[in-house]
Amino acid sequence: MTQKIKYRHPEKEKNQINPIKKKPNWIKSKLIDSKEFFLTKTIINKSNLVTVCQEANCPNITECWSKRHATFMIMGDTCTRACAFCDVKTGKPEKLDPFEDIKIANAVKKLNLKHVVITSVDRDDLSDGGSNHFKKVVDTTRKKNPNTTIEVLTPDFLRKGESYKKILEADLDVFNHNIETVPRLYLKVRPGARYFASLELLKKAKKNNDKVFTKSGIMVGLGEEYDEIIQVMDDLRSANVDFITIGQYLQPSVKHHPLQRYYHPDEFKELELIAKSKGFLLVSSSPLTRSSYHADEDFAKLQKKRLNIN
């Protein structure tokens, strides 16, 4: 009887034995036990909504939720891609919830949010990548909450033609799409995406409506070189991106891309100064910086910066 040999994927095996490095003393999540935290949690759970705060195991969740700040993740909790840095589960997603726009709009109202961030999983299974659904959520949220500013953190809609334009037709305040890492690491870290396609999306978003702030983020500690980070800054500025976020990559598990090193807070400060010298309107650079961390406060700063320029 012939023995059945199981195929062994070298990259997958490698990822399974990547030990997680001990965090330095400057990376500490703020543990806040408050009524506001549980109120936020209750509203989200009762509304049967998904947040990237939970799905991606964000280190800032207790701090943000204690301020009633939550980043809604639409189109389900399952992504069609398998980025090596991300803790969101991968697989075959369920059908879109036709009432999700109403649920999101009502939750924003209950939380009394002045600024809301709406993101999503990648939905490569949909012909438009989910752009029509995304626009529907934004439109309903705007109608229900006319005084709330809206920030979207979108997928790249790769190979979906011009479907991304649907979102840009919505009444947005901030358009965010993360570049995530340097181009050399894309095949390992973000294999389903293309670096220059993401840059082009950001450029088109600004060209479509120059009143909308554009934003992008990069993680450090994945194995990039210092000069590669600087090149990403230049590339983002060439795409007229207003706001850059720079944060520390935290390896979710031994199955994920290995963390190469922790950057010291002084290095983040240096990167912030360099980014500001490049002409970004706003820079957020720290170990715990994430795309939607302090997004409401950052948006207020962006508005003031624009007023001062004009």
C-alpha cells in the first residue's frame, strides 16, 4: 500500500516556528476599565457589528473604546486575502448584510461619534470589490449623522477596474488606504496587493476631490531598510498624500511574518521629523500608532493646518 505524502509548504512551515520577540518596556497598552468601554462594547455587540479593533487585536482597544471610539469593519469578518502581517481571518466570506448600512449609522448615532472610521476586509470575490456596498454604508451614515465627519480605510480594489470611484462619489472627509510596507517586501508581506497600484489609488483619490484629505500608513519592523522607508515617504508625497502614519509591527502569532526588530521611540521621532520635512500636512509616528488611533483628534489638526495654509 502506497503511503500518502502530505505536501509541505516551506513558507508556511517557516511561519509556524517564528518566535514572538518580547516587547520592550516602551510598548504598553493602556488598560482602562470604565463604564464607557463596556457601553461601547454593548452597543457594538447588540448591533451585531464587526470592528477592526477586535478582529485585528489592536493594542489600543481599551483606550479607544473608553472614549467611545471604534473602527467599524464592514462586509464581514473574513478576508479573501492572507496578508502575512494581519490577524483578520482568511477564507470564503459570507454574503453581504443588506442592512449593514443602517446598523452602522445607528451605532454611530448611539455612540455620539464626532468622527467615524469605516474600513473593510478585502472582498475579491465580489465583482466590484464591495465598492457599492461601501458607498451605501457611507451614504446612510452621513444621512443619519450629518454632523459626523467620515473617514474610510479602503481595500485597493485590485483588478476591479474603476469600481473604487463609487466610494469617491460618497461624501467623505478622509480617504485612507494603507501602503503597509516597502515595495521589496510586498511578495512576502502583502502578496495579494501591488505597491504601485496602491500608490495610484491614493493619487486618483486626491485628483478626484482635492478637498478630501488623503492618508496612508506604514508599519516598521518587518525587515525594511531605513532608506526604503524614506523612499515610501517620497512616493506617498508624489501621490499628494496629506497624512502619513508610522507604527510598530507587532507579530500576532508564530504563524505570521516574523518581527525583525522593535524601533525605539527616538527612531519614530526621527522618522516623524523627516516626514514633516517632506511636506506631509500631518504625521503620526510612534510605536502604538495605528491608522485610526486618535483619528478624531488628527482630523481636527488637519482642518486647522489647512486653514492656516489657506
